[in-house]
Amino acid sequence: MKIAVLPGDGIGTEIVDEAVKVLKVLDLKFEMETADVGGVAYDRHGHPLPEATLKLAKEADAVLFGAVGDWKYDQLERKFRPEQAILGLRKNLGLFANFRPAICYEQLTHASSLKPELVAGLDILIIRELTGDIYFGQPRGRRTSPDGNFPGAEEAFDTMRYARPEIERIAHVAFQAARKRNKKVTSVDKANVLETFQFWKDVVTEVGQQYPDVKLDHMYVDNAAMQLVKSPKSFDVVVTGNMFGDILSDEAAMLTGSIGMLPSASLNASNQGLYEPSHGSAPDIAGKGIANPLATILSAAMMLRFSLNQPQAADRIESAVKDVLSQGLRTADIWSEGTRKVGTREMGDAVVAAITTKTITKS
Ligand code: NAD
């Protein structure tokens, strides 16, 4: 098994170092190879996704990704911006299903912006389609408006598109994931206004007939945004398109207290995947040693479960994370009165210690 390790920019290197440390202590047989991606790759090789990095990612069974981006690259031509590396990896690896679990750890319920009783025990999974929608549809661009409300005015436009196979495959992923959970899928759309999402709803309903054991609901995106803050625990698996998924998964992330706690996985049809924290490169805290590494460590656990077929090792990491939270250790983003504030490295060390202590106790 081979893991491509792509730390990237900002806090990327700091948090990935901790996840690598945790992976090493598990004593599993895999090879890890590191490469540049994002702004650092642009600085060193003239491109955010150099050929050698892409080759490594394609050859690997899984990619462990930190984060990319920095304000200093904002003036670059779009194709050279760090964020293009993620889009390039998604496209070249055929990653179409983005898994974003939103779990509220018992020890962190007070860190949520919602009342503890609304989020205690929260465990939902948002599945976002990654290849279609308004992000990639052609035509797009700027022009002089030929018609509409302001003919002759300058305008910009994008195209929302979904093909049947694109919807079918993400729907299967959602129903299969729900089978391993509480057997409920909520498909989020805007079928009342958009043709694309009426089609989405029709296709998801058809696919759902193959999963009679899973309950399927449909919800408009505006209502879903509201329900996520009103009664988040009413969801189990949420499946939606690229743009609605982008927004709703960040909303769900905040329910859990900190974006620093949330892992994510993006998978292709053969379960090869890219695993990364849900947050970005946090240039405001980069280099200070205070970033929360738990989202990246939990992403490594998802990698072991989904791409490397090591569910027990994944369980060990997740249980070690719960242990360190129970010990009262907190990075600054999740710190509260009565808990002990630790830095990035100390948090990684504590997870490693929790894993090794359990291993020693067991044997
Ligand atoms: P961000 O997620 O990097 O940061 C948002 C806020 O959350 C900041 O205050 C930051 O300090 C905090 N934060 C994020 N991760 C944290 C962690 N692990 N521990 C503690 N605090 C944490 O989002 P942003 O500031 O909007 O974007 C910064 C850069 O990251 C931009 O260049 C953006 O394009 C890029 N970005 C990259 C990715 C990615 O690599 N997948 C995703 C989102 C944003």
C-alpha cells in the first residue's frame, strides 16, 4: 500500500506531520511518499500541481492532503492559484463522492453555537457530488447581454448541469452508506425552481427503489439549511449536489464546534481517495504551532477505513481521539475554561500516547 502525502501550505505541514506520526505508530505496512502541492509547489516548480505530484497521487492507493492557499497568491492567474491543485486532483483521480461526517463529540458539545441538547450525540454524514453542477458546466463566461432584464449590459453566467450517470452513482454511494448507518437518506435539491434539480430528484427516487430498506426523503435546500440548525439530529445521510453540498457541509461543520475537528474523504469508483481536513490552510495561525491537528488525524482514520481496508486501525485512531478529549486536552480553537490548552504537536503526541497505551494494555 502506498500513501501520497501532500502537506501543502499554511498549517498544512504542521497538521499533516501529526497525522503521519499517528499513522507510523500503528505499525502497518505501507509506504509514504511526500510531494509539494499548492502555493509551495508553485513557488518551487511553477505550478500548484506539478506533474511529479500528480503522478505520485495517481500511483498511490490514497492521498493524505493538508491544505492549500494563501492570500499572497490571490493575484495570480486562476490556473496558477493553489486551490487549482485540489480541482486538478479531483478531476485526474475521478473523485466524485465527498464524504463529510459531522460528529459532535460528547466532550465538545458546549463548543457548538447551538444548545448542547440539540447537538449532543450528533452524527450525520453529508455526501456531496463533486464533478458536476454549476461549478463545471459549460458554457460559462462574461459577455454583453443579448436579452434578459438588461440587454446590452455586461453580464456573467454559469451553467448548471447534471448527467443521469453522475446522479445515479452518487445516489448509490449515499444509499450504501445509509445501509451501514441508520438507513435514512435525505436528498437535498431545489426542484421547485431548477430543472437540473427536478431531474436530480427523479433520478435519486428511481435509484432509491433498489434500496427498499433505506428511507428516502427529499428536502429543498433552503429548508435543509434551516433544519440543520433547528434539529440537526433528524438527519442521517444527506446527499446533494456540488454547490449545495459545499455550503451545507460547512454549516454542518460549525454545529460540531470547530472546523478543526472535521475530516473529509473524496472517493472515486475504485475507492481510491483523497483525505483532508474540512478546513483550509489558515494563514492567520500558520507557523504558530496552535492549529488543531485532529481533523487531519481523523481524515487518516477515514483513509484506513475506506481506501486501505484497515477498519480496526481506523477504530484505534478514533478511540484515541476520544481519549485525549476525555483527558481534557484542547487546542486553542476548542479550548474552554477547565480544560488544558495544548499546541499542535502536543495534541499529536497525546493521540500517539493514547494509541500506544491501549496497545500495551491489550498485550
Ligand atoms: P480556513 O479554513 O483556512 O480558516 C478559517 C478560520 O478557521 C481561520 O480563523 C482559521 O484560523 C481557523 N482554522 C482553520 N483550520 C483550523 C485548525 N485546524 N485549527 C484551528 N483553527 C483553524 O479558511 P479561510 O481563512 O477562508 O481560507 C484560508 C486559505 O485556505 C485560502 O487561501 C483558501 O482558499 C484556502 N482553502 C483551502 C482549502 C483546502 O485546501 N481544501 C479549503 C478551504 C480554504
